[in-house]
Amino acid sequence: MSMTHLQRLEAEAIHIFREVAATFTKPVMLYSVGKDSSVMLHLAMKAFYPAKPPFPFLHVDSHWKFGEMIAFRDQMAEELGFDLIVHKNMEGVRDGVGPFTHGSNAHTHLMKTMALREALDLHGFDAAFGGARRDEEKSRAKERIFSFRNAQQAWDPKNQRPEMWKIFNTRIAQGESIRVFPISNWTELDVWQYILQEGIPIVPLYFAAKRPVVARDGMLIMKDDDRMELRDGEVLEERLVRFRTLGCYPLTGAVESSADTLEGIVRETLVARTSEREGRAIDHDESGSMEKKKREGYF
Amino acid sequence: MDTQFQTSGTPSREEISAEVQAFLAEQEQKTLLRFLTCGSVDDGKSTLIGRLLFDTKLIYEDQLAVLERDSRKHGTVGDDFDLALLVDGLEAEREQGITIDVAYRFFSTPKRKFIVADTPGHEQYTRNMATGASTADLAIVLIDARRGVLPQTRRHSFIASLLGIRNIVVAVNKIDLVDHSQKVFDTITADYHAFAKDLGFESVQAIPMSARFGDNVSTRSNKLAWFDGPTLIEHLESVPVDEGLAEKPLRFPVQYVSRPNLDFRGFSGTIASGRVSQGDPIVVAKSGKPSTVARIVTQDGDLASASAGQAVTLVLADEIEVSRGNMLVAPDTRPEVAEQFEASLVWFDEKPMMPGRSYLLRTETDQTPASITALKHRVDVNSFAHEAANSLDLNEVGVVNLSTQEPLVFDPYAQNRVTGAFVLIDRLTNATVGAGMINHGLRRASNVHWQSLDVNKPARAEQKHQKPVVLWFTGLSGSGKSTIANLLEKRLFADGRHTYTLDGDNLRHGLNRDLGFTEESRVENIRRVGEVSKLMVDAGLIVLVSFISPFIAERRMARALVEEHEFVEVFVDTPFEVCAARDPKGLYAKALRGEIKNFTGVDSPYEPPESPEIHLQTVGRSVEDMTDEIEDWLKQRGYI
């Protein structure tokens, strides 16, 4: 009996989840509520069945996520009974930091990167699971599955540990940590195919629906709440759109689509001629920008 | 051929569903090939991978837009797109025009899915190539048609062979720059076969190509009409690479013990080789304890059977001790369980590999301190000759003997790439400093399977590689007992022995706090020391007791508590006058002034041993010299 491609990817991810649980004292899973996180959650449940995953799930809430993401997150935690930790950069919230007023770079730095570092320091986690995939972006293609972070939580791409076979070096010194990417070897298509095969629940924003959007800076931005004000000449329109990726709503472009079923989404992905991160504003400035953010501690 | 999707009109939900289901059914048929590309700087590896991604439509339009912009900034090929920029991910690489770290890429054709490890060609980055090779089924060795076989070509082919890759593609690239010459191709192919014939490859396919222009990558070229072999894609799609792991004996390394409640105890792990069914007999590799597989648990329901590659949780019929690092195996074809073995080692660290130094050895799930007991030879990766050496430098390869602190479960790497591999970790920096492939076990270790053992004195002693013993130092106060015992313990400890020193100070402060200095108390003091020594000997330790213990009877009592040969009396013989003159604690002066009563040698007798095992007359001898004497004595009699 030979394994299918998805079965192999699933087994690899489960192996990685178990390895971390067996070798670290305080792991955490970063749960971003997106489709990759949904797959990760599903894999974590499988890895430890009949037990629950022996670690909490951390959501770094940038304060500007889509409302539907927050509702979905709370519903999943309730249904599956996992231990959910929500962390916000409260100083940033108090100072009114947001993408509209501070720009995408400052917002991402303060409300995501800094908030994440703050949360990891606060709880003293020694290993953190993330849902990054190597097919997403060029610098990610070179990151290890077990990716070492120094005491400042920074990534040094030139000094990565060699990763041989399935033998992972999980040793760290006091204050250092490891970021672990169990679905490193999955492609976007694999993720969708797996969601379809396993019937994994995802945030409804991935499915096409009539939504209020504004064309701004070459993207379709959904007006998710009253914090978004229309600029001169902008018109709010109801359009049939969906999201290929989820994040902070002011930074996440919708795509026009009529795909309102999982099969429709998979089909759309297959004929897609535009890669996934195009919908995200943060990669655009220059092509090395993701690498810079990662060196600073961004996931 | 992959399903073609309608791109015009608006398909109905049913049509979409049918199309997608048909597509998924096709995907399930595909096999996976993991390969790596290697070669020296400027052979065009990144360009080749860019070409593969481009030709298999994995490059999206927005990535092409970025590529066009980056080509103008960093490109090295004039006005064309520089395909290498697609894969050279890190900024530093793009600036320097070289690939400095292994990167993984994904693409698929109608027949197979591929994971490519793009590994750097720079000589100092060999460790990255070994990393890519460790998970690869096939290696593409790039050769620049203008330069032919280079030292790096040999090195990379050798490492591919060492890491168990059996399929090689010799990609003779940039053939356009030598006028598509068949003669050049034939010469390079012959050169390659000449040096690679002893590397154990099952298939070696040479293909002339131009990655930049796409000739013979996925499409044939008129300019290379003289070549009647497959294109690169054709070959990658069809080369058989199944390692047949499922057909090998069962190896289930226990990764994680799952105990959510009192009623469930499961062993989670990924099956390394073979298959397992409900009801199958198994044995625990390290203990030899047998049991039966009661359940194969997954969230999707219990399985009747499972095979190599599957991540499952096994429940056994019996309550037996199994922890992470152990292995559940087929009872009739067991792995080796040994503390000493021979392995091939690739060194990754700036600091050279030193025989005798202690490293952490890690297999897929086990970890134990280990040291290299002998560097048998270094391998010259250009000539493949064996050379004598004292250490291995960065990127060097050697054959070594290793000794682990705990027994390790393994198969020879040639038989099983999962259970025959390990890495070495520096205990101080936690860096991964080397990767090893086990050749075979050494001495008694091989083929002697551990029978189920009680944990007792011999077992504990065996585990520590030593004979437990009490070294009883007796002599006057100030004679040098503690000084010699301390130095000896330091040396034994540095040698990896398990030791403990008992002296008046550490016992008088705790265990013997209630005792005074009456004769009765002194006897009780020695009795307690004797009993503690006995427990420590039972624990397998070498115990150093440093006590004046002036009376023959007391020493005889202590000796009687342990077995013959477990008590070694060391008489530290220093004359009274010398001790009183040294008087390190000022005690003799006080005793002579009558301020201390019952002081041995002053107003209480010292009865010298009649026949001590070791008699050290200290006057005129150095502490080092006397410690040497004790060490030699212990070695000659096989205690250490």
C-alpha cells in the first residue's frame, strides 16, 4: 500500500508536531485563524489523538483583523476545547496604532511583529509552531522546518542548522527558541486539497459573497467596520468577492470571484495566474521585504 | 495528461465539482520524487531550477513582473530574464550572484510531483549539500560543458553516494557555449563514468542541455539531434526510485508516549520501515521484552495495518516499559543494539572533530552522549583515497568508531536510511556539527540481542562501563588522603567514570550530625560510612572514602559489607612528624596543647593496615605520581 502525496505530507507534519511535544518544555501554536492555521489545527488534533494537543494556541490579534475571523476563532476554541491565548499590543491599541493612520509598515511592526515578540517573552514559550510554507515566498524557501531564533528572537539566514533526514536538533540555550513549520513542504494547492479531503472548517471570508468593498491602491479593500473612512472619490460597492489570504482587513485585498464552494476555490487556485501573497500589501515595497521582516522576528 | 480546466464561460457547480474531483483523482495517482541539484559555482543550478519551474508553469505572472524588475537590478544575462533570480531567495545571494543556502522548490508534471533541494556549489557549503542529499532519491550533478569534471563534481558525487543516493543525472549544461558539441559531451560523460564507477550508483544518466534556453530540459532541441536519450523531465518522470522500505523488517522508533488518562497508553511514531498489523508480535529493541500490537490508533479510526511512512499510535497488549528513543521491532529480524559502532562521518563545524571529545548523538528519536574513539581514516573526496588523520576539519569526511553512553538501536545505513543515520551536536553551542551513517556495530555489541534484564548491580555497572568499588583511604590527619582522593576523582570523572567521594566533612554535616567523638560514636560513624558505600557500590559507582579510620576492626567491618574485590584499602603512609609539621588545619598544635582530646597519633592510637591493597609512602613523592600509581593499579585489575 503506497501513500498518496497528501498522506505523506500529513504524516510528516504529525511527526513534527510530536517531535516538538516530546522535546520542548513550553511549546505554543501560533493560530492566525487563516486556512493554513485551520490545517495546522486539524493536524495537531490528529497528532495527539485521543489526547488533546499538549500546548496552547496563541492568536496575536493586531486589533484590525476581520470581525468574522475573531468570531470563527472563538467558535473553534469552544468546539474543539483547545487552550486559546489571545494577545494584543495594548500600548499600540491605546495609542490608536492602525494601518490607516500609521501605514502598513509601522502597523505590522508594532501590532504583529512586536506583539508576537511580547507574547512569546511574556509566556516564556521555547517553541512556536507557525503555518509558513516554503512555496509562499523566496526567503521562506530557504528556512528550516526547525528554525532557530536567538535570545532576541531574530533569524540569521546565514547561520542555519543543517537539517538532515528527519533528525531535528531541538537543543536550545536559555532564552533562545525555535520556530517550527510543520507544513513547510506543502503547496497552496496541497492545503486546499487537504481542506477538501478532510472537510476542515475555514473562515467564511474565503468563499465568494457580496461584500462592501472599496478600490484603493490597486486592491479591493472590504469595509469591515467604521474605523475605515472613505477618501475623496472612493465609492463603497457591493461586489461578489472572496479572500485568498486573511490578515488585517485594511491590508488584505479581495479578489472578484464567484467561487462559493471548496471545489470552486480549488478550481480557481488551479487556474490562478497570480500567486497568493499578491493580495497582501506587505511584500510589495521591495522584493527582499519578507526577509527583512523575518530577521526582525516576523513569522 | 492533467485535467484541463475550462477557462471561458461560467461552469455550473456540478461541472466545477466534477472537474475538481477528476483532477484530485489524478493527483492521487502521482508519485513523489525528491531530488537535489548540485555542481560548482556558475554551473547554472539556479537557472536550471528556474527553467523547470518556468516550463512546468509554476511561475506566476506577478512573480515574472518582479523577476523582470530584479533582472534589471541584479541580472547577469543581459536583456533576458535571469531565471536564477527566481530561486536565489536571500538578498545577500542576489547581490553576490551565488546561492548560499539550501532551498526547497515544488513543481509537478502530469506523472509526478517533485520536491527539489537547490543546494549550493561553493566549496565551503558542503554541509548544505549533505542536508539536501539526506532526503533525496536522485541527484542532478551539473557540469559546465566548458569546464568539464571539476574537484567539486567529484566531491558532490561522493557525498551523494555516501548519503545513499543511487540515481544520478549528469547534466552537461551550457552545451550551447561549446557549439552543441557531441565530442565535448562524450568526453565529459566518459570522465564522469571513470571516477564514479565505484560509488555504487544504480543509474547514471548523462544529458546535454542548456538550462538558459531550455534545450533538453523539457523539450528536445534540433541542435542536439545527435542525442537520443531522454530529456531531463522525461527521465525524472520515469526513473524508478522506490526504496522498498515497506518490504523491510518492522522498525517503529517510539517518538512520543501518549497517556491522556489511566486507560490509554499509546506509543506514537512514524513507521521507519516494514509494516505492522493488529495482533502482530513485536519486541522492544533495547529490553528484548515481547508483546503484541493490540491497536493501531489514528483519529480517523483504528487501522488493521500500517506501513513505512505512516504516523500512527500503537497500543500494546502488555504493560511494558517503553520510552522515547526505544524501538518496537520485528522479533525475527531485529536491529543491532550496541554502544560501539563504525560510521562514516561528514564534519560541518569550524571547530575540528576531535576523537575523545564528548558530543551528543541524536537519531530520529534517541539521544545519548557519545565520543569518537578512533578516527580510522579520512577520505580524500577527490581521489577517494583513505588517508591517516588525527582530526576532521569543516567539510571533511572520515570513517570513525563511536562509543555511546547508552546502547543505541540501529541498522546499517546501507540497509535503512532512517534507522542508520545520526547527527552529532556540540554540547556547549548546540550546533549540529556532524552527520553520520552507521556502517556496522563493533565487538560484543553486534548480534547479541538484549535479553530482558532485571536492573541490578551488574546491569548498573555495565551501563557505566566500570566495576564498582570502594577505595578506602586511611591514614593520619594531614597525611594527604583527601588531596590524593580529590585528584583521583577529577581524573576518573574526566574519563567519564561515575564517582563519589565520602569524607568526614560531607558526612559529619548531615548524615552523621548526631554523632560525637566518643569511641562508640566513632564506630557508628564508620558503620554508616560503610553502609552508604555499599549502597553506592550497588548503584554502580566508584566510591572514594577518605577517613582517618584508625582501627583495624572498623576497617574490617567496612570491608565485610561489600563483596570481595569491591574494597580496596589505600594506606596513605605519612609519618607522624611530617603530618604534625604540615598541620594544614592547625589541629596538631591544638591537640599537642591538649585542647583536642582523643586526637589520633597524639593521645589516641593509629593502627596501620596489615596488608593494604595499595601502600603509598608519601614522603618525597608528588600527589600526581601517587595518583598515577592508584590509576595504574585499577587499570591493571580491570576496574576501569
